[in-house]
Amino acid sequence: MEHASETEVTDAGTHVRSLLNALNQVLFGQEELIELVITGVLSRGHILLEGLPGLGKTELVKGLSRALLLDTKRVQFTPDLLPGDITGNPVLQEFDGKRQFVFQPGPVFTNIVLADEINRASPKTQSALLEAMQERRVTVLGETHSLPDPFFVLATQNPIELEGTYPLPEAQLDRFLFKLEVTRNDVRTLERIVNHRELGSEPEVQTVMDADTLDGVLALTRRIFLPEVVANYIARLVDGTHPGQSNSGKNIKYGASPRAALSLAASARARALMNERPHASFEDVKFVAPSVLRHRIILEYNARVEGLTSNDVIADLLEEIPFQGGATPKTLQSTASA
């Protein structure tokens, strides 16, 4: 595959900046969160947003769908939601005097699925998204149905300490490219919200990319050059999450999977494109690593008792695992140009 040129990356960066500016007008004071959401979209990944109610998680997803002019359906996850309410169900219909089952597509057949409060549904219903998120298809009664392209699941969840929540199974968590933490606003941001927002009203969002432009940007992201030294760093970083492979690994019971390594590579390419660079760097990997790894490692019991979190362990791991050979972004750029 031919690598992306600087001219192509610069042109795509113009569209990405427009999207960034649009979403910053939807959610105030969350610049890094919005950058990571866009990085996840450019990587064609699914995103899990965790935070207390009322922080703007759902509004951010709705703003993204309007800015990209993508078909979007919202599913409110509740304890009584059934798998067929998401994937669709066969419906008995009569044709020429004969009755037969006809598949009626569910809300998963769209470009963006807003899975609102996903951890309030039962594990059985949560698992209905597993095939859709991995293979981008749905199988009902032995018949397979392809999902639209592009297809994203952007899910919101409340912290597990809140009542009426079910923890997502590890197999489903692993299918999310990013788990992003939505934090509360500071005083200055709250004042801005009070001055520019009204209860019950939605902010206006202009469309910044049509379908063809988005397809082109997504295709270009895959062509961003990933140097071998950066790929090696990703491999050593993921390997370090396993017990016995690093000092930080002693606090980890189960480490990250190969899917985590692929996620790091894809999101590093996406962040490079956002910064209008035709190559991915060590810094891109370090930036996305907490979002890729925090939901993919399980800590030892003693580590949890001591108050350690996955964020703490990942921060230690990033300090421990060195860049290979002292390579710098300048040397990487020279390699990419060659």
C-alpha cells in the first residue's frame, strides 16, 4: 500500500480541524476528550464514554453524527431490553397465501449506534453487540446480514458504583477501541455553559464532512506510515502489561490482547493525521495508550486494595518501557520520507 503524502495529509487535516472546532462548540472545556473521540472515529473504532449523568456524553455523540451527516440511531439500554430489540427480529408475514419469516432490521443497522447507558442492560443483551462490533454484521436464525459502512458504536455508561448497573464482560470491553473518562467541569467552564446553553435545547452543529470526504479521510488514515521502531514499541508496551514482563506487570492479573496492539497502531496513525504528519511517532502511541489499555487490563486484588487504578499502572508502564534506540520524531520523519 502506498503511504500517504504530506499534501494529502495536509488537505485531510483541514477537514479534521473543522470537525474538531465543531465539536468544541458542542461540549465546552473537553478539548482532549474531543480529540480522542475524533481519533477513535478516524481509526474506525468503537468508543466507550464513562462518566456521571449530565456531563454531556450523549450530546457529544449526537453532535458528532450531525457534523458528519451520518445516519444515527439511539438505543436506551434498560434492564428489560432484549437482544432482538437491538439486532432485529424475524417477523411472520404472508406472501401468496404462504407464511414465512422475514427479517426486520433493528436499530443496529445504521452508521452510528448511540448505546446510551449500555451497562444498565443485562449481560445477555449487552452481548448482542459482540458480532456487530467485531465482524460488522449480524446473524439471526442462521442468516447473516451486513451492517452499513462506516459503522461505529459509541456507548455511554455510568460508573459501576451507581445503582442498577451491570459490569460489561471483558470480551465486549475488548471490542471498544477506547474507553474515555468524562470528567466534571471546572468553574470557568460551568459559567460558560450557563451563559451559552439553555435547559432542554441542543446546540447547532454544522455539517463539516459529507460521506465521500469522510470515506477519503478514513482511507487515508490507514495509509499513514508506521515505522518499524514504533511498531516494536507498541509490541513491547502490550507485552509489558502481562505479569512478569515488566515491573508494572506485577500489579496486573491479566494483560492486554493482540487486539490492543492493533488498536494502538490504528489510533497512533489517526493522531498523526490529526496533526498533519504522514508518519506515526512514539508520542502518538503514548498519547492514545491510556485510552486503549485502561479497559483491557485487570489488576491484582492487592493492587486494588492499595488503591491503585489501571490509569496509575499504565502511567508507570509508559515511564518504564523506553523508546527503542533513542529514536526521535525527526529521525522517524527522515525514515518516512526515505
